[in-house]
Amino acid sequence: MDTNYSFVSVWKTYVPLAKVWEIINYSLHWPLWWKDFTVVKEIKEGDEYGVGSIRRYTVQSPAIYQLTFDLELTRRIDYQLLSGKATGELEGTGLWQFREKNGATYIECHWDVKTKKTWMNIFAFILRPAFIYNHRLIMKKGAGYLAGRSGAEVEVIN
């Protein structure tokens, strides 16, 4: 039986939205600055906006496991939204939303997935809190790495 997870992460920064968009949107460069993503590889090109593209992500958990999944970009609204469908060791949907308010840029990441690794599902009854903690830690570190990449502080709101 698969185990479902639903996460919402919110970051706030005073980096201009266009710069934040560029950094997050170009995920092929994530391993250069977001060290938890050890590999991001393009599997299939999309249209001129990237819609339909598929990228394979390998993320290293703070614990001893890795997860690999493919993410197909299903929707893109420049400077507002990126959404996709995940398949592989994680299956579900991901959504990045971007907005400016009172001079700040807000970045929201929604991740609704189920695990497909057998051992994770077998031991979820006891390890689920650790898996949730690991996700939150990766996102917190991601905010820190984004700060380093953008040259400005990034606050974790949620």
C-alpha cells in the first residue's frame, strides 16, 4: 500500500520576483546550489515554454536514502506558476507559486505525492514522522541555498 504525503512550504524574500523565478524555473541547475538535489537531468524536451518537458530528479534525504522521480511540466504561467506531475519513486503533483506583495517575493511549493518504494511503505507506520521531517529539512535547506544563490535572505514562513 502506498503512503500519501501533502506538503506546503512557503518562503519570503526581498529578491525581485524575476530573479527568483529564473533560479527556481531552471531546475537543471539545482544541483549547483541546492545540494540535496544530486542530479537533475532532462529526459524529454517540452514546447518553447518547457511545457511537456520531463526532468529526472534525484534527491538525497538527510537520512541514508535517495528518491528518484520524473517530473513532467504540465503548466507554466511566467512569474506566477509552475506545475507538474511526478512519476517514479514518488508519484503525484507538484506546484510552485510566485507572487509579490508589499515589496516582498513569496514562493510557495505544494507537493502532494505518494511513496512507491516498498520499504518506505512497509515501515511508514513508524517512519512517517521521519520522512516528513526530512522533507521539511530539505525545503528549509533549499531556502538557505536560494539565499546563497540570490544574495539575499530567504525566510521560511512554513
